[in-house]
Amino acid sequence: MAVVIAALLPVFILIVLGVVLRHSLMRLDTQWHGLERLTYYVLFPMLLIQTLVKADLSRVPVAGVGGALLLAALAMSLLCLALRPALARLDIDGPAFTSIFQGATRWQTYVALSVSANLYGDVGLALASVAMVAIIPLVNVFSVAVLAHYASPEKQSARAIALTVIRNPLIWACVIGMVINVVHLPLPKIWHEVADALGRSSLAIGLLVTGAGLQLKGLLRPSLGASIGVAFKLALMPVLALALAIWFGLSGTNLAIVAICAAVPTSPSAYVLARQMGGDAPLLAQIITLQTILAAITMPVAIALVATGP
């Protein structure tokens, strides 16, 4: 447990630092929007590309790690959709439902990669990147489709949904990194030096931006929708993912990476998507904040249980 907490502590310190900076040195929204765009379109994609380029995929159980997380995300998505009628009877409208859906299915990639790297080094980073290849396209397609159907004032066409997904820079980064790795495309030394420098900065800046985006108001009295979103992501999602991973025969580091990726809070980019497509953005902000705070407790427990298991 002590090793797990030591690996998580720098991650959450950076998130708290983001909160402090947002209310002191960098109070303007434009400052954080600029950092967010830089991280989302340049730094983080470069980290993904470089990690996948250098990964020895022959030693990575791509099907096991990626398959367990992919099926867990799919199962959670289908469960949320199946519960839509019941949630409607609890006065949770369409936009609020989309926020619960995103809160239950999406994951905070900065936290997942940071913790994986802190605990397991390059191997952990490679495994977590493989998990991203499996999860990012699915959750993006589902999130956009659910928002288009339940929240958007104007129903989105299939073409519009497809374009939104295709334009996602993280998906392109995963594809590019995997292609370069598979075809063994030689890259010059200067590429690796620049890519490594950009990649190293992406996690720290991404965690600061995550902290800056947290909404601390109303946390003592979370709404029903927020409570459901937190329970689904921090409790049910790890159980689903770990059950599938054990069924696939994963153990050791591979199982721990599944636990890390499944137990992280929801991505702040979900909030941006909710604002763009008519979702309940304030509810989603509350879900993300609660998940991020509570994950400081639930993640060490989930990882430690796996790490000390038989």
C-alpha cells in the first residue's frame, strides 16, 4: 500500500497545485484554455506516439489488457443505456443522463499514464498506452452519439458524429504510434529527443490543467446524478474491468495496469464536449471533481488489492 500511495502522491499534488494556481497566480480562463489546447493537440498526442513507437508490443498482452478494458467500457455503456428509463423516472433529464454516461465511461488519461509510469516505469507506460488504443475510440464514439441523441438541441447526423470522432487528436496519435511500431519505421535521433521532451511535459501540465478545472462548489451536497456517476466509475467500472482481466488470465503488472486504468476519474475533456453539445456541464463538473477527490482514496485500495492478491 505504501508503494502505491507513493506513486499516487505526486499525481494528486500536481492536481492540487493546479487548484492553487487557478485561484492565485493564473486566474484568467484564457490562460488555462491555452494550456489545455496545447496539451490536448500537441503535448499529449506526442507522448502517445512516442510511447507506442518505443513499446515492445511483442511482450505486451495487447488482447488481454486492451480487451478487458474495452469490454468493461462497453458493458458500462450498455448498462447506462439500459438504465435510462429508470433514471428518467428519478427526474434525471436527457442532458443530465449524458453527464452520468460520460462520468461513468470516460477516463482521465493523464492520471492513468502518470500512475502507471510511477509504479511500473516504461513497461507500465506502454501497457497504459495500449489500453488507450482500445478505449479512446469506443468512448468517444459512444459519448458523442449519446450527447447527440439525448442532449443536443439539433440531432446530429451520423456523418457529423463520425467527423467529431475522426478529428480527435488522441485517436490519430494512437494510430500513428501503432503504425510506426508495426512497420518498424526508422526515426532520426532528433525526433526522439524532441518527442521525449514534449512527452515528459505533457503529464505535468495535463495534471495542472485537471486541477484548475475542478469545481469545488456544492461538493458537500452532491446531487443524485453526481452520486450515480461517482459510484459507477469508481466502484462498478473497476469491478467489471478486473473481473474481465482475471477471466482473460492476466496477473501481476498487467492486472495492476487494468486496475489503474479502470479506477481513474473521468476525463476533464468530457466537460468541454458537454458544453459543446448541450449536455449538463455543471453536473458533469461536479461528477469530475468528486471523482478526482475520492479517487485519492479508492485508487490506492484497488491497486493495492490487486498487487497483494494471489
